[in-house]
Amino acid sequence: MSDLYGVIGTSEYDQLLADPQGADSIAINCTPGKGTVKRGTLMFRESNGFYSPAASGQVSTSYQLVVLNEDVETGDSATPGTVAEVAAAYRAGRFVDGRVTLASDGTVTAAHKVVLRLMGIVFDEKESTGTFDNSNYVITYKANNGASPAEADVEDAKVAGVSYTVLNNSDSKLGFTAPATKSFSKWNTAADGSGTDYAAAATYSTDADLTLYAIWA
């Protein structure tokens, strides 16, 4: 897991929300009448396309969730104000735990984080209690002389604490070309097949990077 403080520095902690190298920023329209919505608030997309502060019930895979990256004044319910049409928000990225909140400054719990990390919203060092290892690990697939010239490696992500299903070479992300007269057999952690075998659809549960070489037979 990367050390977000080490990358950006602790002196800017109060302003720190996301790692700019790993964040996916978009512009959103906010629902009028929600008052001042603070930076760091989880927002969910309503059916009309506008975004509102998310409460616990909206933290699910049924909603598109983003993290607001600026304070936005939407006006109160009686006299809605002008809504920022291009409010900045992150739809994915690595965030500082404790700087991301639910509606009314609610706490983002471990259960919420399980949902959020499935959407690419992952957390790094906590505000005061150490670390929360919720980062991604890299699964690298190598063609291993599958074609000439050699085909480029393919990388996939494994979320910490979540089992990963090893891809078949026929998966749309892969599709390495088999050498003449051969076909895909399995994956192995060594190019010569002397390492650990991984069949397609095998489960990989270790929270660590993994490199897999195509074995042709």
C-alpha cells in the first residue's frame, strides 16, 4: 500500500483529499436546496442526473457515487440558490480515511468501504489510527512467447481483502495469440512453468502483486 502522507506530505493534511495521481475527476450538477455541501462529502446520482449528499442507504452498488472536491452552496429548501453546474468531484481514487463523509458528516464505516472500493474509491492512511489497507494490487499477465513480436503485458487489479478470479486467456482483457500448433493451457508464476500453476477461474486471495505467464501446450 502506498503511503499517501509520504507521497504528498503531512503539512497539507487539512486540505488533502485524494492522491492526484490516482484520482478520476469529473464535473457534476448538484441538487438545489441542500444547503452548503462540504468538500469530501459522498454524493449519489439521482434518477434526474443531479447529485445529492449520500446517506447510509445510498452507499450501494445501485447508485453512482462520487466524492465532492469543493464546497458547494446549493441554497436552502425554501429558497434554493444557484447550483454550480461544474462542481468538481472524484468518481474514483485513493482517499484519506476520515476526510470522506456521508450526509450530515456521518462516518464512513467498514461496510461502506466494501461497497466503495468496488467502485474504485479506496482509502489510505487514517486520520489518527494508523492505516486501513484497502488498496489495489496488480495482477500482471504475460504472453510468454505467445506471439511474434511479443505481445504487451496486461495488468488487472485485485482489491485488498477481496478474492480475485484468475482470467482465462479468452477473456476480453487478454486474448494472447498462441504459438503455432499450440493452445493455452494454464498460467504459472514462472516463464518456464516451474513455479505455481493457476488455472483459469482459480481464486487468488493473497494481498500482494502477482505475475502470471501463459503456458502453451
